[in-house]
Amino acid sequence: MSSITPTPPAATLRRATPGDAVALAELAARTFRETYAPPAGPCDPADVEAYVADHFGPALQGAELADARLRVVVAESGGALAGYAVVRTASRPGEADNFAPASEQEATALLEVATAELARLYVDRPWHGSGVAARLLDAARAEAAAAGAGALWFSVYQRNPRAVAFYRKRGARTIATATFTMGREVQHDWLMAVPTTSGGAT
């Protein structure tokens, strides 16, 4: 007799707290590996592991949660984290490495008001396709709006077509190109932006 896997409770969104540091670090490391390391990702495993060691851990995420410039929103279901988004306020696209703005009028207009950055948005694999990513993006846009930004900007690896399609479907436009160095690889990114909305996570 086959068993039926119970459906997890719907995910709720909220601001992260210092008590989330351990779970957030675990989720951040796991989702980064799943995105960039083989077999799903295109990057060198050693470069990915070095990046994870430098950027993810309870102390590192604890410091981020204490940073007044950052707004961290998590999706939670049944006491476990399903995804997260990090918004960095007072951040402009021109700070990215090898920044090259697009010439289109719409891109220029977004560039002028993009003063908050979506530094990270990741969803745990079991929640892919559930709508959690879209809800986190909406929450991030709202957090950016609350910080006074007219648009939320972010970098997307050009070799991650799934992410590019996700953001374009939700109204994001390419405003520039830039590079991001991970280990020995210099990655080429699209810088994208989407107008902000009102109402943040509670």
C-alpha cells in the first residue's frame, strides 16, 4: 500500500529575527549550492564551496540580521524556512563591478530611482513552483518602497535562464550589465530592476 506524503502548511512571510540565524545560514548555503554547483549549476564546485565558506554561517547571517541597512524576509512553513530574501537599502547599481548601463529610456528611468538592492532571493527546492519566490519578490519590493526606493535592482547570472525568465515575467527590465567574481571565474550578469510597491512583511 503506497503512502501519501502530507502537504506542508502554506508558507507565511515575516521579517527574520536573530533567532533565525542558524536556520537561515543552513538554507542560504544549501540553496546557493543547488543553484550554482553541479549537477544543476554551471560553476566550479571548489569556487562554490569557497564562496559558501566566506558568506554563509550562523555568525555571518547573525551579523546581517543586525545590519541596519538590510531587510531580511523569510518564508516559513511548519516551523521550517522555505525561502528568504535580503534587501540592501541605500545601494545603487553603479557600485557593481564593470558596470555598463543600458541606453534604453525605460532602463535609464529605472536606473535613476533604483536605490535598494535585492541582494539575495532563494527558495528551498521542495517549494519551487509554489509561488513562494513571487511572494518574496513582492515583499522585497515593498521593503524597498518603505526605504524610499522607486525601484528594486538586482544582478542575475546570464547563465541562469530560469532566474532571468522568473524576473522578466514579473516586470523586471534589464538596466545594465556587470561582472561578479567567484573564485577563478568572472561571471557576466544582467542588472535588472523592477518598480517598488507598498506594504512590507510584518
